[in-house]
Amino acid sequence: MYITTDRPGKTAQSGKLGCSKMNQVETTPDSVDSADANRAPKAEQNASTKPLYDRFVVFILLAVCGGAVDLWSKEAIFGWRGLPTQSDIWWIWEPYFGIETAVNIGAVFGVGAGQGGLFAAMSVLAAIGIVIWLFWFRAAESWWLTVALGLVGGGIIGNLYDRLGLWWQDGYPDEWQSGVRDWILWRINEQWTWPNFNIADSLLVVGAGMLLYQSFFPGQFAERSGKPKADKLQRENVNGDRIQPEVTTS
């Protein structure tokens, strides 16, 4: 009901404005939350299908650069110090840390000597598995996993090159054809000396350590990168200043 004054035009305008307001439907917080809930699955679906180009670039850079640094260091050290037994230990921190060339024809601690072909095949399978895990099963949505597996990939590339005998030359012992060149020496005393290793081994250890850390503390990596937070769409403003959409009829 509207009060009529001596100005009919004013009354008509007020009546029209009143009808417009009566036709407006104010949404409740429940209806807004319901709309947000409907948007959340779509947002998550879009995030799950987002291309992982940036992660792919980081993974490739870590793997390729890590492998390249390892191979360069082997060529440089073996060119400088020679083959095993051709020179003495060059100490960086005597008698704990130094440079000594060696060729490992086995795996860790020399286990599996003479099985270089098997280790090379396992390395290839591991590299394929890493790529599938990262980009088919989308583990690359985690930056932590991307970096960890990039380091592992660099270690695989460095040692696989040696396993395939690409460094071997005529005149070298035949058993070295599938051997891995090592040059880093670390010992605590004369009784305890760690087997010589290389940069590729270091990359493998660091990457594996990151994976192990994640397995013990999974809660720190539960939120995948690019996945929207579930409660963000439900409460956009903690102060209650949410803008309520208005639905008007024609």
C-alpha cells in the first residue's frame, strides 16, 4: 500500500519502485553456499586437467642439467687425475675428503659386479616409470615430487651413460665397459671408507631422501599444487561481508 500525495507523478514512481523491490529475491547464505558447492567440483576438475607445462620444464631442466654436470665432472676429473691407480689421492680435507678415480662395475657397494646390462635396463625402466608417474598419474602437481624425481632423473641419466659403455675406449679393461666412473672419496678413518661415488649418485640419494621424507610426513604435502582449497569457495570473506547476489524478475 502506498500513500498518495498531491503529486501523482511521485506516487506512480514510488509504486513502480516498490514493485521492483518486491520482485527482487534475496538469496540466503544457504543458497550461496549451495551455489559455491556446485562451483567447487568444476574448479577442481579444471585444476585436475590443467597442463603441467611448468612442472615439465622444471623436471627436464633438473634431469638434463644434473646428468650433464655429472658427465662433465667425470670427464674433467678422469682427464686430470687419470684412470684408477694412475695417481694418488688428491686431498681436499685430509684424510676425510678427497678425489680418487675409480670404476664401479657393480651397483651400490659393488654388489652385482658384471651385471651392467641388467642395471642399464633397470635404469631405463625407472626413467620411464618416473615420467608416467609424474605426467600420466599427475604426481607433478606436487612441486616436491617434481623436484625429487627431477634429481633422480639426473642421477639416472649420468650413470646410464656409463652403464651403456659410451665412455669406454679401446685399451680399457673389458669389465669396465658397463662400469660407472666414480671420483669422490669420503672416509672417517682408515677402517671406515665409503665407496667412491659421483655426482649422479649424490642426485639419486638426495632425490630418494626427499621421497622418503614425504612418505614419513605425508600431511605436509597433502595439498596438491593447483588444487583449490575446499573451504575457500564456501567462505570467501570471514567477516561476513559476502556480497549477496540479487535475482530480479523482468
